[in-house]
Amino acid sequence: MAKTPIPLRKEFLKGLWNDNPVLRMLLGLCPTLAVTNSAINGLAMGLATTFVLISSSILISLLRKVIPHQVRIAGYIVIIATFVTVADKFLAAYLPEISKALGPYVPLIVVNCLILGRQEAFSSKNGVGRSIIDALGMGLGFIFVLVVLGSIREILGSTTLFNIQVLGDWFNPWMIMILPPGAFLTLGLLIGLGNWLNERKVKI
Amino acid sequence: MNLLLLFISAAIVNNFVLTYFLGICPFVGVSKRVSSAVSMGLAVMFVMTITAAVTWLIYHLLLVPYQIEILEYVSFILVIASLVQLVEMFIKKVSKPLYDTLGIFLPLITTNCAILGLALFSVLREYSFIESLVFGIGAGAGFTLALVIMAGIREELELSNIPKPFRGAGITMIVAGSLALAFMGFAGLISM
């Protein structure tokens, strides 16, 4: 696409802030909101999504000349669904508690628009190396938002962070933060904060 | 009577958008005008009902007897994608005006996580065939309800003076938070 290739470092960093999947592109909002009632759940979800994103990016960028253009979306979805099944069975076998907490949101990674979006916009047009870098950057950007959101909600909602008490007894936990409305409110404020920082030209 | 409770539970008490966070993408994307919100809602409800029936049949008549439940996600998403395609062709043939109203919203439904979520929940909760059907209609009705309310609020929001960083997605999320808060009022209505 681009005439002059973008340096790999930039390809990696863009996912972290400038094109952050959640805050800037509003992709993958369902899991972002649903599983961030604690930091550890957010981290687990972020890691599972990143695993699926990187694996499917590798496979799809390898197969990009083989898959016919007309059926590419169906092809991508089958590949993604296969890796999601792997991630789901892995979590259920080795981390049963987290698997239980995340519930149906692990299989729902299949329809996470972040993953399909990256395949369509990036992996289907670029080589393997570049696609891995892109997927890694996007995945880390996703994990970053999920952990921040989970931490804020866990600290205010249950006074702990990664299950360690951080606020004393003087603090009356805001129950609302770990319930659905808290997810919407916190993400709304985070998106606003992201836009505000961006306007002030905070570059990394 | 139980089916009625199931319907109300799926539509209002455990609203798909506001308590399970399913279908957030169209909820943010297509909630700018009430008219398009109604069309989208109805299209989703239609697909949800058919999906509930077809995925139930596939899971219980194909995957379970042959012990290939591991293919659950792959087969469900393929069924949903082809179902959306079929529904699109069918509507185009039968009712051209309806097809024009729904327009681009139909293909978008494939990536709506509420549809796959519905299929997964029906399996997880071991619903019977009739129960999954009612669950599908209820969830679709709840989705339409949330989408239309949101679109109504957003039409008003356009006239108000919102701080610049919050315009668009930011304020939508915060309004959705208040809506979720209001829907929590129904929480004690039915315990399922």
C-alpha cells in the first residue's frame, strides 16, 4: 500500500496509542466492558485475545495469496474460530477459575471486531514479520486498556488490586463500579481522557 | 407462564446490551437516528430468532450425537454467516421495500456479538427448543428497546453543548452507563 515502508518500530507503537484499538478505533468493546470487573480478568482476556490475534495474523498473512478474494471473510472467521477453540480449551484445562469467570466471553473472541479488522486491514496485505509486529502492538494496546479499566474498577469497586488490598477500611467501596453501569461510565471517561490527551499533542 | 417470564427476563431484566454488553458495536454505531435504530433492531430480532432455532437443531441433532462439540464455535459462526446471507437474499426477493430500509445493516449483523452470544447462552443454559426460540425473540426485543432509547437520547444530545473530548463515543458510553443504571431497577423483578 504505502510507497515508503513505515519503520517497524512505528508499526509496533501505533497500536499502543495513536491507533489504540479500544480508545481510538472503538473496536472490541464487548469484551472490554464485560470482563473488566477485576484487573486479573482483564489481563487474562487481553492475553487470550492477543494470542488469537497473533496466531491468526501469522496464518492469514501466510495464506493471503491462497485464499480467494470472494470468500476471504468466511475463511478468516474459520481460522479465528479455530484458534479461539484452542484458547478456550487451554483456559478451561489449566486455569479453570479464570475460564469460569470469563464464561461465554472467551468464545465470543470469535466476533471481536478487532481481530477480523486487523486481518482485513493488515495481515491480508502484508508479510508475516510485519503482521506479527502489528498484531503484537495492537494486542498490547488492547491489554493495556483492559488492565487499566480493570484496575480502576477493582480499586473503586472492591478496594483491591490483583486481589491485594490497596484501600483501607475508611473507603466505602463503590459497588456500582463492578456492576455493568460502572463499566460504561469508566470507559466513557477513559475515551474522553484519551481524546483530551491527544488534543494536547501528547506523543509517545 | 414460564415462557413469558423467560421472555421478560431476556428482554428487560437481563438486557443483552446493558447487562451482558453484547452488540455494543451496532449500539454505538447505528444509534444516531431513531428510524435507522428501529430497522436495525428489527433485522437483528429476525436473525436472532432464526439463529436460536437453527443452532439448537445443529447442536442437539448433529454435534452431540457425533460427539464433535469441539466444533461448536466454528460451526455456529459459519451457520450465522450463511444465515445472514440467506435472509438477505430472501428479503430482497420477497419484499423490496423492506430490503431497501434494512440495506447495509443486514450484512453487519454477522459480526454482531449478540447473535453468537445468544447461541452460546442457549447451549450453556440447556434450553429446550421452544425455550431457545422464546429466548431469541426476547433478546432481540431487548436489543431493539435499548437501541431505540439510545437513539432517542442521542438525537437530543446533538443539540446540547458537550465538552469536545467527550463528543461521540465518550458521551455515548456515559449515557449508556446511566441507562444501565436505570435498567438495574428491574433486577429484582424476576430471579432466573
